[in-house]
Amino acid sequence: MYVNFQIGPKSVAYSENHGLIFRSFMYLFQRIQEQSNTHFILKASYLEIYNEKVIDLLNAGTIRKPLAVRWSKKACGFFVENLFTVDCEELDDLIAVLEEGMRNRSIGRHNMNDFSSRSHTILTVHITSELPAENGVFITRTGKINFVDLAGSEMTKKTQSEGKMLEEANNINKSLMVLGYCIASLSDPKKKTNHVPYRDSKLTKLLADSLAGNGVTLMIACISPAKFNVSETVNTLRYAARAKKIRTKPVVLMDPREALILSLKHEIETLENENKHLRTALRISSTSTPSDKNSNKVKTPPKVDLEKLGDMELQELMELVRLYVKENAELQQQNMELFNSREVLQRDHEVVCRENERLSRKLEGKTKTPDTGR
């Protein structure tokens, strides 16, 4: 996440001094090229939050028509309805998305900045990877990278904003204030269980998964060394210090069906190995224990080539797991019965041994006693 709190001159240089987003794009494609055995699909979207309205920066046909932010149970979070996405096969495609969004972004001029951002922007790169796993099962992982540029918090006394720009400044400050409340709630362990006001702003709705989701968030706070901006600098540093206390746990997102198939495949392999071990133990126990002719023989599930597991239907896999679990339970039961039988035999053997020892001692005592009858 790229965050810009402090007001100051802003420019984008497409030269050897590339910025954070450009460098991130280059790094992303370098990593993709290193993984030649994995197929990647990249899509990008670019939006701005202007006066609490979400505007698509890539779809010029909308004529800055606001888009709705909705909650999705399937996505487990908020999303922007009808947001335009662009397929990006090469680095140049992502750079074109960045340039187009920057051209369409709302900017203004006031006493402190000739090119002041009048909105927050979120550039999102959606990444899908398809990796062929062992045994013919393909693994699909999904993820996204959000590049967020926050408009600077404005003191209207310094900027001398009026009319439209004053309204923009108020909305910018309001959304940053709500973001501050969310960060304060998430960074304080005592408040973590309390309500976090994500719904109070469009910005915090769309950043909810970045702040407290299953990803990794990097915040860069921009400050000014000028004495004139000392109060803003201190506030920004405090803001960043609170954000630093937030802890998230990265989790790999997989296609639910493929994740289930992979889990079932591993479970089948585990059960096969465990059942093989149980059958070996059962044979060893059976040789030292009288067999029960009336005991039922455990039915073995059909043998399956692990290479073909990926081609099987989900229902077939679940049935196969059920059979292996049943076999496992029956083998464990038979092993337990044999173990108990062996325990009983061992105890009986010990009793007989002790009795033999007692009788031997008694007999030995009899032979040593003198015959007084003569």
C-alpha cells in the first residue's frame, strides 16, 4: 500500500528514477518469468474515491459515473460493482493502466500545491496462478496487490480552500479520520474485539481486507522536513506508528474445489499408508494369536492409480475416502481385539508360570524334608 499523507509537490517521472509502483510492476514480472512451469493470469483495475464517490479511472465511457460499493458473501468482503478490468499480459500493459488512471485522476491547485490530489486512488492487480501439482491435480491460487495513494490531509487555513475545493478537502479529511479510527481499533489489542468502523467510509470499506485480512500490508508515510509543516509531520508519524502495530496473517487462497480435491488426495495417500501398516501389524498378531474363524475379513477398497486422482470426479474421490476410512476403522478394531487377546494370553501365561514355580518350590521342599517315620 502506498500512502501519501503530507501535502507537497507531486510529479511522476518515467525515467531512470522510477517510482514505487513502476518498480513493483517490474519485480512482479521478473518473478513471473522465473516460474516457467506456472501459468499466470493478470488483470488490473484503477479507481478513485472522489467526494465519497467511487469513479472508474479506466472506463472513459462512464463519464465519471459513480459506481456502487457492495458487500459480497462469496468474496468475503466489499467490492466495486461494474468496475472495468484490463487483461495485462506484459509489463507495458500494466504501465498503460497506470498512465491512463493518472491522466483521469482528479487534481487541483491551492496555496500549498499546484498539483494537489483531490481523491484517493486504488490500483489493483489481480493475479491467478495455475500450477500442475503431483498426481495430475492442478492447483489454482488467487491473490491481489493493492497500490493505494491517499490524498494528503489538508488544513484549510493553510490551503485557503473555498467552494468545491473546500468540499473535497472535507471529504478527504473525513475518510482519513475514519481510516485512523480503524487503525486505532486494530492496533489496540483491547479494542480488537470491538466494532471496527469500516462501513463509515468508502475508503475503509475497500481497504478492510488490506488492514485486517489475510495479506501483507506495507505503509509508506510521506512527511516534510519544513518547520512550517511540523504539526502535520508529527501527526503523520503518529498515524504510521499506530498502523505499524497491526498484525495480519497471510493465507494462500486456492480454488475451493481444487483445494478439496488436493486435501482428499493427501488423505487417501495417508490412509493407504496407515492401512498398509495396520494390515502388516494384523498379520504379525494373527501368527501369534489363535485366529477366530468366525471373524469378518476386512474388505479392501479398490486400488487406484494416484496419477489418475486428478481426473476423478469429486463424488468418486469422496466415496474412495469413505471406503479407506471404513477400512481403517475396521483394521484398527481388529488390531485392538488381537492386542487385547494377546494381553489375556500373556496374563494367563504369567499365572501358569507362577503356579509352576510355586509347585516346583513346594516339591523341592518335600524332597529336602528328613523321613522321621523310620
